Amino acid sequence: MYVKKNSWVKHLDFILADLLCINLTLLIAYFLRNGVRNVYALKEYRTLLFAIMALHFCISFFSNTYSDILRKGYFQEFKRVLVHNIELMLCVMVFMFFTHTGATYSRLMIFAFWVMDIFAMYFVHICLKTFLRKRDYREKKQTKLLIITTPENMEKVISEVNDGPDKSFEIVGIALSTNEEGIKEYQGIPVVSEETDMYDYVCKNVVDEVLLNLNYPSDKFDQIVETLVNIGITVDIKLNIKFNGGTQEFGHINDTKIIRTSANTVTITEMALKRAMDICAGIVGCIVTGILFIFVAPAIKIADPKGPVFFGQKRVGRNGRTFTIYKFRSMYVDAEERKKELMAKNKMDGLMFKMDADPRIIGSGPDGTRKGLGYYLRHLSIDEFPNFWSILKGDMSLVGTRPPTMDEYNQYELHHKSRLAAKPGLTGMWQVSGRSDFTDFEEIVKMDSDYIKNWNIGLDIKIILKTVLVVLGQKGSV
């Protein structure tokens, strides 16, 4: 799933910083000209301030002030800020002319504001860009990129991606169309063969996007694109052609022009709404978890004193990233070891484990048929509440796909990775579609893939409502 970026939402931090610059520089300019006083009590000052901010928004919208702001160099940034402020002052003059307020405001104050705002905006933009680049690198938020190219173009493509100002991409692998020299590594980056090892590398490693730099069109080219998109990987096709006329809009990775294709493209506004829902749910869920802890923790300790209250397990999330899920422990401490002995009773066809009478559940008895504490924790979905901490952190989402265990993930075939193209969720499509009735893992993969391909915020809301009905109806854990 590819998130289509909107410069207004994506660069909200720059927008707020510029508004702060406008307020601060206009305030200083007024104080220099008229002395210190409570300016916000003055109607003429408030009118001018609101007019400048409104004009700033309009100019930014029509001039795309924040477009590619992270890619601009120092000179380009200063030029953009200077042009923006010139346009702003021309609009302010027009505003004063039509409102007949030219004599109300000091020309010296307006000029001082204009000069200070230029340098304040420029300084803040440079500092903010430096901070964001360092933060993204430090927190490993870069998009993991695999490059598919030919040996003769390898060095050039890597240089184009790495040498630009945009540091949001990290090259994690190179797939060569031919590798007669047997290259295993280049500049510390693993090198694989596009024909034999590439798909296995994509399946077993964290890869968010693939940059494809091969001759096209061809059957081989089409097959690569189709295969990668079907497993949820965003494909960026490098453009090796020039356009001499017309208006085209293409993506880019620094100076590399690309055509981007993905299983599903969503806007950053939609993802922001989804994240806002996750944060709200995470806060409420963590509060409820704290309340439940008062009652559930002693019950777990009484039922099985040997183990901890919480169960933590490594799971695999979006595009192969690992994280830890947390649950109220509903199984005995040796559940994972005993799982191997019970594999013959697994009712699932594929890479998931599920059995009707599971003796590993706390209080289930030797044959797993008793309804003890563990049964009710799972049946009422109480054991899932600590997962709201993972949702609040951003490792999971309220709605998504089920995160596989490491054992399951290590057995994945290529097409299984399609269900990892989005963040894993506490609930999802197949959980509210009769989870207990599914015994074929391939059917679950298809349902998760369909969810990703057809995702929108309305679908998430629909699944949340269905989840509530499933839990209240006690049709099985979610």
C-alpha cells in the first residue's frame, strides 16, 4: 500500500512554523516602531495579522510553497522563501489599497516585518529540515528500497538515490539482471540475482518499495511489476526518457524520475485519520487495560503462579518489520514448547495453528475441554487489551491484518507477503467474517489482500462496528 503524499498535510510542521514566524516578526516590527504594548487589543493590528496569515495560506496553496521542500538545497530554499515573501508583500499592498488602510500602518513597520520574515522563515526552514532528516535517520523511519538494475547502471542509480538531499530512502538490496562476476555486496549493500534470489530476498527481508531500472516494455518487465504489486510491494519504475512538451506529473527519488505503481494508493489525509483513530482507541484501550489489570492480574497469578501476568511475543508487521505484542497471559508458560506436540491436531490448513480443545490454555484441563480462566479471557477478548499499547505506539493499528509469529513468517512463500503490505491490526476483515469457520490459511491470505487492495477509512469503520457486534455476541475472540 502506497501513501500518496499531500504537501499541506505532510508539511504541517513547516506551515505552523511559518505562521509562528509571521506572528513573531510582525510583533517585533510593531514594537520597534510603536513601543511595547498589548497589540492584540488593537483592532487594526489584529486585522493586519489575520490578513497576512490568510494571504500566506492562499499564496502557499497556489504557488506550492511546500512542494518538495525537503529536497531543496540552501540557495533554492532562500530563493523560494524570498519569492514567497515578495508575493506576500504585493498582496498586502493590494489589500491595503482596497481596504483604504494604507495610512493606518507605518511603512517602516511593514518593511521591517518583510525583511525579518524572510530571514526568520529561511532560518526556521533550514533548522527544521536538518532536524527532520536526522530524526528520520536516527529512528530508522526511512523507506526500505530494493533496486533492480543492470550491472552497468548499478553505480549510477545508487548514486542518484543516495546523493540527493532527500534522505528518506535507505537502499537495503540490489538485484542485478545478470551477475556473471558473482557480486555478493556493493558498498555494504547485499547483491542478489534478479532471476534466482530476488523474490526470496523480498520475502525474507524488510522491503517497502522497489526501484525498477530495466529496459521496457518486455514480458519479463511486466511479470516483475505484476508479481511485486500482487504481494503488496510498491514499485517505482525509473524513467529513462525525456519529455519536450506538455505537462506531466511523475514521482521521483531525488533526481531519479519514476512512475510509481502499487496495489492501492491512499492519501496521507486518509492515513492521518486512521492514525488519529488509532491514537484515540489506544488511549482509551490503555486506560481500560489498567482497570482490567486490577482484577485480571491476581486471577492469572492464582490460576498459574509460575508465569507472568503479561505475555510478550515477537510478531511480524508491515513489510517484514518485527515488533512485540503484549497480551494478558491466557496460556501456560510452556505453551510454545507444547505446540510442537499438538501440531497433528491443528485444524488449520497452512501456516497458522488452531485447535478446538487446547490443553495449553489456563484451566482447560488435560484434554483441553474445561472452561477455565484462560477460556474466558480469550472468549471475551480480554486477553487482547494490552495490545492497545502497541496501537498507541504505532506498531499496530486498530484495524488491519493478523500479525504472524516468527515461525509462521519464516515459512511464508512469496504470495503470502501480500498480507503484510499494511500495519497489522487488533481486528480485521477475516476476524469479523466468521473467524472460527476458516480452516484454510490461503483463504485468510486472500481476504487480507483484498482488504489492503480495497482499503478506505469507511471500510475500517465498518469492521470496527462489526467487531463490536462479534464481541457482544460472543461469537469467538477477535
